[in-house]
Amino acid sequence: MALVSVSKAEKSYIQAGILASPAHRLDGRSLHDFRSIALETGVAPLANGSARLKIGRNPQDGSGGTEVLAAVKLEVENVEGGTGGVDGGRIVCSVSCSPSAYPNISSGALDDLQHDYTDVINQTLSHPSLHPANLGILPRKKSWLLNLDIVVLADAGNIYDALFMSARAALWDTKVPRTRSIEYKARKSGPSAKDKDMVGGSGDMDVDQDTVSGFDTRHTSGAIDFELPDYWDEGEILDGRNRWPLCVSLNLIPPAHFLDATLQEEASASIRVLLMFSFASPGQPTLQGMRMLGPGELSMASLKALIKEGGKYANEMHSALTSKLRDEDLRRNQKAREKFVSRI
């Protein structure tokens, strides 16, 4: 789906610039340069994790560019009774688009666009190989449902990369509430044999049954429910946050390919290859998924070469984004400490 229309002359000019030696683009970048990226986590106070990402914003006033907001919300699901819950938890992703981000397309086309974005994100992030280990609460009884909601606020190109970067940032920021299992034990009708032995076997000791709680959080082999301990922090880090995928969008004007395309450049490319890489081990990206958009065609040899190049770009993106996310962690921890000290 073409989000903008370009004239034949404009399209020819963009393609000629990409294929020139040296190549040049309308904004002066090289083929493999990204526009400026701004990232902030913890932007939604009521969410379990959140992030806002901007690509190509105006440095003067922060306007323009592609802008995406992602938020994670955890809710409890019952695994029993066919309610839809899955033992060990599950992940559901949804992408919605602000009409102001796409003012030139109809409401029906906007619905189709949201469906396409949701399909790519959901199929990739909900894959079993990426499933966090700490979404389970009570085996075969209760688990966490992780809802990842992403809103496209503005689209100035390279939306798929932005969606995956914001999703990774929000999942990195996510904290899973700590839980404690509860087992119910029925009260006994009278003093136990041990109690009788303590008073010489006479059984005269007066045992106040009302002081014995029926809930036991120490022995949880038969746990029937859970509680949330009153911890000062927000919970534990979502498992496997370093391996969440990133997308590398390769825009092709054969034989050249380029990164971080604007809308006009996307409309001028013959084909776009979306490569989703996960990171089970640092420096070793794993191809998690792939999509091809546009009318062009690729040979198998060309595709293999692009996947290899995409892995290199994914490594660079992963390193840069992880460094930024760690900086965000430090910033927020420092802010939390200062707020705590100010209250003392």
C-alpha cells in the first residue's frame, strides 16, 4: 500500500540519486545512515512497561518524523475452564494507527494497515522461542497475559523498524509483579497429638482455634491462589529482555539497497525486505522472520546476500539500542533515588 504518491520525475530523481556514485539522498545521508533516533522509557505511569520512539524528528522543536508509543499491560488469566489462558502465560500484540498519522487514506485502508502491522508484530513476538519464563503464576491454574499495545502517532517512513524498536524498549522496561502462592488448609477439630504430648498427654491444653489461619503461604504444593507481596519496587524484570527482535528494513533499487527510508524513498523502491532478527546470544543475530513488500522480485542468491547484510545492520542496531536502554535505566534509577531522598 502506497502511503504517499510521487510523480514520475520525483521517483526518477530519487532512484538516480540512490544509484549514483557516490550515492546521495535528499536529506544528505549515505545509503546506510539512520536519521536521528530519540527514545524514552517509562512514559506511561499505569503500564507495566512503556516507551516512546521518534525517528527523524526536527532537532529545533521535536516535531516531524516517525513517532510510535508502545505500552505493556499484564493481566491475570485463568488457565482452567477453557477461558483462553495458556499455562505459562501468553503474549498478544496489537497495533493501532492515529488517523492524523495517515490523513490521506480512507478508514477502510487504515483498518487494513493496522491489521498488517499487527500481524507482523504479533507473529514475531509471540513465537514460542521468545516466550518469557516468568509469565506463569500457578501451574495449570493462573498465568499472566502480556498485552503489548503500540500506537503509531506519525509516520514519516521506516515504520516497521520503529515498531520493533519501540516494542523492544517497552518489553525491556517491563516489570512482572512478584507473586506468592497461597494454600488453604482446613482447621482441625481439636488439639493435635503433638499438642497433647506437650502437656503430658492429658489433652487439657486450651487451643484457640481462631488463632490458626486457614491460609498457608509456606507450603504451596497444593496452591489454589496467589497474592502480591507488598514490595517497594515494581517487580522483577521480564525474562529474556535482551533477545527481543529488531527489524531491519532493506529498501531496494537494484542493485543498491538502503536503510531508514522516508515515505518518498519507500514509494520509489521496487521492493522492501523486512528482516526480523532475535538475539539469543550477543553478536549472533538469529533470523526470526521475513517479509517482502512491493512488486519487485529477488533471486535466491540475492536474498541470501541481503540476509547476511541485514544481520550486520541488526547487530549495530542492537548494540546502539541496548546502550540507550541501559542509559535510560540509569536515568530513571537516579530520578527514583532523588525522589526518595527528597521525601526523607
